[in-house]
Amino acid sequence: MTRIGIVAKPDAPQARAEVQRLVEWLARRGVSVVVEKETADLIPHLEVTTVRRADLPAQSELLVVLGGDGTLISVARSVGDLGIPILGVNLGSLGFLTATTLDEMLPALEGCLEGRMVIEERMMLATRVIRNGQGVCDALALNDAVIMKSAMSRIINLAVSVEGQFATAYRADGLIISTPTGSTAYTLSAGGPILLPTMDAIVLTPICSHTLTNRPIVLPGTSRVEVTVRTSQEVMLSVDGQVGFGLGDQDTIEVNRAASRIRLVRFPQKHFFSVLRAKLKWGER
């Protein structure tokens, strides 16, 4: 591994010092560094190669992301089907995806250079909005695609089909369509199940359903899910909380497992349940 890309959340308090520490550490080991443009603005006194975020994956063998889960998700969508592994370093408070701490950052990179780290593959969702028979919006989701009412709207009506067969109708504030990775994100707070993130599955979780018998549903990852909006109120599709698209009556949202997968780097000894215990404080009083 001879070329590593770096992205940081620029307004994180520790970002400047940690990016400088990382660049200098890699330089001492003879590793070429490519830095995303906004991140490079944090270290103007250092001479580094800079590129736009969209171009960074194609010029890197490994991406180091310093920030929170939102920063990593943004980078993951730019990776697409290139398959570049990502090491997420947590500069925030929670961080299920950016599970590596600052103290662990350099040992993790040492492990990457020596081939001692584990790479986990995570499924993504391909989301498409169909309007009058035409695709009008396409987006990839690592966590979830959320169909939700606007702030002033009342309960919305949604019809859900799985593999072309009508499954159920929801009267609710919205619906979360989640990957296993996203099972510890929005869907968790809405009462959805926690799934092992390496599974192939799709989770449907209604938001504040008007019918109490509507429960989260776990589907095989190969399932084709179609959600049709049946309301004239303002409805929004939000993909990973970063891409938004306004929906109208009779719009259909198609969701399938994406062809591309995201590869996340972790320590061999840091399993999912150890991350859950640390982040959700399981077993503490």
C-alpha cells in the first residue's frame, strides 16, 4: 500500500492537529498522501497533493476518514463500485462506522500497511424515484432511504410491494428502508431491530404508524421493494440524511440491493458487539 487518501470533517475541533499528525506519520514511512481539498485547507503549511472528494477514491489504495458517521457516508457514496477500503476514525461522540478512536488511528494504519487488518463488506441500497413511468432521481444509500412527511403535513399513506406483490399499506409519519449497517441509525430510534452489519438484508421500519400492529419487517437483501406515495401532501425522500428529493402523489420509490459494496477496515479483535457495548453503553448502570 503506497498511496493513501485523507478526508476530514473540517470544522471538527481536533481535525487540524490530527490531519497534520497523520500526514507527517505517513510521510516518515514513505507513503504518498492525497488529501481532499477542504481537508488540505487545514494544513496549508504542508505540501500535499490535493484533489476533489469525488476524485479521491480513484487515486487512493486506502481512504482514511476523520470525522463522524456522516462524513464517512458521504465518502462511501463517492467510492461507488471502486471497492477502495475505508478506515473511519471517530472525531465525534457516537460513531458506529467511524469506530476507530484517535488513539487507535496510527496502530490501525500500521496494521493496514502490514496487512493485519480485517476488511468488512457492507451492502448498499440503490434507490430510484419513478414518476409517470420515468426515473427522476437515483441515489445510493449506505444507511437508509427515508420517506417522510414535511413538518406541517398530516399522516401520509404509503403502499409497499415486495417482489411485485402487494405487502402492506402504512398510515404513518413515514417509512425507513434500511441496510443492516443502518440498523443502528434512524431505524433504531424508531424501534427497528439491530442487525449484524455484514448481513444481506433490508429492514422496513414505519415511523409513528397509525396502526400499532405495523411492525418492522426484515427482508432478504435480494428483495425488490417498491413504495408508492398515495397522498397529495408534501412528502420527502431522504437518502442517508444527505440527499433530499421532493415526492408527489403516485410517485414510486424503488429500492434494491446495490451492485457496489463498501469495504470498511477494522481491528481483528474489535467485533460488532464490542462496538455496541461501547457505543450504546450496554451493561452499564
